[in-house]
Amino acid sequence: MKGMAQSFVFWPGIDADIEKVAKTCEDCAKNAHDLPKIRTHHWEYPKGP
């Protein structure tokens, strides 16, 4: 979140402001411990070079 924000804007104390918003965000807190939904993919071995 910080990196994305800093690529667009900057002001002194931006890191602390972003952390404060993230800590008080109800949606962030609700989803903080959910595992990412990643599909596993088994790579097949090549049959030749």
C-alpha cells in the first residue's frame, strides 16, 4: 500500500498516515487474516529438450 501510494504522491509523514488508515479500516481488519486465494498449478515435466 505504501509503495503504491508513494509512486503517485508524497508528503512528509505519508508512511505514518497510511499505517493509521490501515489500522482503523474495518474492511482491512476483517480481511487481514484471510489466506490469499491462490490456485495451485502442477507444472508438467517436458518430454524433450
